[in-house]
Amino acid sequence: MDVMIIFTGIYSFKMSLFIKYNRKYLPDTKINQQKEFTPYILTLNSWRHDSDIESKAEIKKPTIKQVNEKIKSHVLMLMLKVTIYELVIYLFANYPQKIPERPYQIRMIEYFTKGIPIFTAASMFHYTCFFIFIYLFLSLHYDLTVLYSLIALRCMTTSQSSTPEKHILVKSGLLTPIQFSLLKNYFITYTFNTKHCFNNPWISKNPREVWSSRWQTMLAETFRELGYLPLRNLCISLGITSRKFCNAMGVLGAFFISSLLHEYYIIGMFNMITGEHLFFFMSHGLIMIVWELVFTSEREDKMKKPEKEGYDFRKHAAVFLKWLLMLAIYMLILPAFTEPLMRRIDLWIIPSLFTDVGNIYKNLV
């Protein structure tokens, strides 16, 4: 049931994006056709744009050695991630914490008005382990699809397949030469020339980098088209001349659409409404806006100054301090994301080789 809810949410948002792109499509009987119609099924993986290409030097025809090396590196990375995955599951499952029933945003208000603590060091460690689990859970699923694609590409890249007609898949009639070439090119683009969907978010230098290019890039276009652009364009159409204000409203619109998707997941999987994910994502939108207001002028001043030769300690120290500040702010609102998912963790089916999470948490619910 949880899998059905997750895929329903993703495909519904993709359908909304598909409808937006094709709402002005003209029937074939019209002469002045503006654009070619793209079927919905072909838009599901259309999130890989030129901005996701790892470098300008694309690999168009990888050799057998390059494919083999790529497979080896992915297998090693999978083994490392699975090890960390099992470790964090063991930590948050064997040292469980009782999750408060009151929503996190309400407890934050009570902290500022009554001084009631909103979390402890133990609970924050618990939340952090659970968030790492969420990241690895999503990242591993993506890594597996890349590995399967690499294995398929390896089967299609043989010394006898310099031309599609000579490959066994074409000779057997399973694929036509055109289908073989298109499928092979897709695997090459997907495995060699596309950034990871979760591209090392912990090394981000600012909030925009986190959300725009390093975290869940699969849905970035959807949030931009359904949230950012409509609200920004609405502000412009209302005659608001401030570009920064219009862009800020667009940012809030994108995070609002994201929060709706995550609230739908909480309602569908756990049959409860807390508003914590709405608070979490809208807070991140505000953080991004304030961050850019504070540090934009500083960035513009640096662009005017000539860069110093050699290692600039002050520059790197400033970047590190800003990263620590961003981490501290994110940790403060992290419970708003993890608590709704952990209150009924006994309902989850968490795949693990060594830890039975469901039975451990049944006594706490």
C-alpha cells in the first residue's frame, strides 16, 4: 500500500506537468501546429536535462573497459552505502526514542513562550540517524537502477556489436537496429553523462545548491513548473516591479508544492494530518530567501575584487563557517521532517538484513 501511495503521488505530479506542457496542443487537423506532442509515458524520465550533464566532455561511445570500470565502482559504492545503511538502522532501532504526539512546530512555539525543550541530544541523534537512513534508502534505489542499466549496457557493448545489425538482440528479432541504437544511447546518457539524483547534498555551499542540483533532482522540474513559475509570473502580472520579491514568491510556491506532496504521503500512509512537512518545507523556502538576501551583497562585492593567487585561507574558512551555519539551521528544523515518519514506524516495512525495526517499535507506539 505504501508503495502504491508513493508512486501515485509521483505520477500524479508528473501528469500535472504533462498537462501543463500540452494544454495548448492543437489537434492534427490544425495546420499551425506549434510543437510536437509527447506521450505521457515518455515524459516520466524527462528530468535529465543538459544541466544534469556531469561535464561538457560527454562519453558517447564508452569502451568495454570503461563500462566494466563503471560497474566495479558502482558495486563498491553500493557495498559501502549498504554497510552505512545497516549501521544507521541498527542505531535508531536499538536505541529507540518515544516521539512526541504534538506537532513539532507547536512545540517550537511552546519553547519560545514557555521554555519547554523541543528535543534532547539523544532524540536529535535519533532523528539524524533516521534522516541518513531516508537518504540512503532513496539513494540506493537510484544506484540500483544505474547498476542495472550499466549491466544492460555491458551486454549491448561487445566486440561483435560495432554495428547494431551484428548484435544478437537484433539478429534474434527482439529489437530493430533503430530500437537497439536508441536504447543503447539512453543507457550511455543515463549511466555516464547524468548526475546522480542525490548528488552529495552534504557538500552544498548554500540552500539553493541543496534543493536545485543536489537533492531529488527527479522532481525539480515539476516543482519549478507547478510552483515557482506560476507564482512568480502571477506577481509580475500584478504589476510588482521588484524582481527579488517575485523570485522569492516563486521559491515559496515551489516549496509549497513540495510540501503538498509530502503531506499527501503522511496522510496516505499514516492517516494523520500534522502540518509538520508543510512547516518543514516552507521553512526551507524562507531560509533560502533570507540566505540569499544576506549573502548576495557579499558575493557581489567579492566578484568586483581580483582573486588572490595561491591558497586563500580566509575564503575557505568563510565557506566552511557558512556551511556550519546552514547545517545548524537545518538541524533545528530536521525533527519536523522525521517525526511524522517515525510516529508510526511500526507500520513501515524497512528492508534490513540484520534488524527487525517493526517489532522493536511496536512497544513504543
